[in-house]
Amino acid sequence: MWADERYMPNCAIHTVMLGELPALSITHAKFRAIIVLQGGQLIDFCTVKHLDNWLWQSQAVSFRQGVAIRGGIPICFPLFGNLMDNATAVQATFGKGMAKHGLARTSTWQLIEQQLSDDVVIVKLGWQVPPDFIEQYPHIKLAATLSFQFSENGFDLSLESHNTSEQTICFSQAFHSYLPTADICQTHVSGFDKVCYVDMLADNTHAVVQQGDINFQQEVDRIYQASPKILLNTPHYQAVFTSKNSLSTVIWNPWVEKSQTLDQFLPNDYQKMLCIETANAGSDYVTLKPDEKHTLSVSMSKDTDFFYHPRFLNFDLT
Ligand code: TA6
């Protein structure tokens, strides 16, 4: 039974200002979350059991209008990465001029729905398509809704895209999730054994096969061609990620040299973060005919029993 926040003093959604940007601060007896309306970007989430921020943000982070925020979960949409690294169908949809990682992460999202209960909070945001997008692509009409569901077990995030134009649209996308670690050298990502990936740092784009866990001893920027259930192992916590309607996963750590080129990124930040990005990216993309919809989702939980359960090895439990 859903309740209104007036009857639930422990549970509330308030608008706060972070630098130049308005954000939704969600307080609940069992969890906390902060979503910046620019980019619809979840930058902070914790539960009573796991009180540290589950998401990483740089100490050099800044909250400025029109500038992508370094941390949390930036939404890359309707393009992941540089246009030229995308499939030709995506390039043909947008032509030249689409900004790296798309426009959604720097556009404003508007609160369209909120539901508060004893156990969960649901927040839905609608994408305000920026005027320069409408001007540049008058023939492309893409509506998008972001849905967050928070609970004491973790959170679910989904991005629904709806093609409201009269032509087919091909786009790429990612939840560019920044995650904290106490030490990147002792951090391992499981779930990708024998999965092919494209190394974005190599000259060629031939797929390489992953052997065992993903470890970090240098810059890593890879598009894995699958979205398995993922276990993140760090020295101070473990987390499980499950996704739907994603056929690729990006794993990224900039290491030393690349760090120096990044905005809002301190020299040693690379030691304390990594990105696990639920995506449709690289050779993978979404095709929507007129009036079709697609929903990309990810869930993050620190209940790792699920990952180790024997049934997990053989069945898709999602
Ligand atoms: O997801 C990995 C990546 O595409 C990298 O190549 C890297 O440059 C990164 O995203 C961050 O991009 P940004 O535009 O936020 O600096």
C-alpha cells in the first residue's frame, strides 16, 4: 500500500541545491539517495546496512550547469562514446555533431512521479529534450523516462526510450556507473570468463577473449560483448549487478596518464574507482521502429549470496 510522505515522517523527497544544480534528496528509514536533475544522475546511495556511498564521486567533482558530473551514474544517451566508435547504423542516425556520450547527461530531467512506502521509494524522471537537439535533428523524436527504485537491498535503475518519430532510430547507451574501491590493484570483476571484448585502447577492433576475472594493473577501457551477472570484489565490499536488455558492458579505469586529461579528476583518483557500465555500445546498439520502446535496466545489491547460489550458475534468475 503506497503512502504519502505526510504520513511517513521517516520518508521524504526534498529539493536541495548542489552548487548550481537542483537535486532530489531522498531520505527513508532504510536508505538514502541523491539524484541530480541535470543528467538524472544518481550520485549518492546508501542503506542502513551499508552506510558508505555505494557510488564513487571525485573529491574534485563540481556541479555546474551544462557540465557532466564526475561520479555516480551518468546516463550516456542516445550515444555512448565517440560517434565514430559506434556502429554505422548509429552514425547514420545522428550524422556528425552528436556530443561524446550523448546529450542526456548534461540535459535537465524533470520529476514526473514519486511513490513512497514503508519499503521502497520510486522516482521517475522525464527527459527534457534540449533545444539544440531538436534544432539539429528535427526528424528524430526520442522520449526517455528514467525510473529509480530504492530499497534496503539496493537499487534498480531503468531507462525507457520511445521512438515517437516517423523513422527508425538506432542509438547506443550506457549507465556509466562509477564505483568506489579501497584499492584498484586489489579489485576484481567476476562474470566475464570466456566473454569476448573489444579493447578500445588497441589499434584494431578484433575481439579478445577474457580469461578469468578482470583485474586492474594499467589503463582498462573495454567493451565486453555480453551482460552477465557481475560480482565486484573490492577490499572492503562486494556487490552484484544484474541487467536487462543490455548486450554489452563497458569496464573502465583511466590509470595514470589518461587521468591527467580528465575534468574533475584528481591525480590519485584512479586508485579508488572503476566503472562498470551496463550498455548497448560499440557494435551493439538499439534499433527502434516508429512508436517502439526499449528499456535498459540494472540492479545493484550488496547481497552477494545471490551470486554464489548454485542455481545462479545454470539459470537466468532475473
Ligand atoms: O566509458 C569509458 C569512456 O568512454 C572512456 O573512454 C573515458 O574517456 C570515459 O568514458 C569518460 O568520458 P568523459 O567524457 O566522461 O570524460
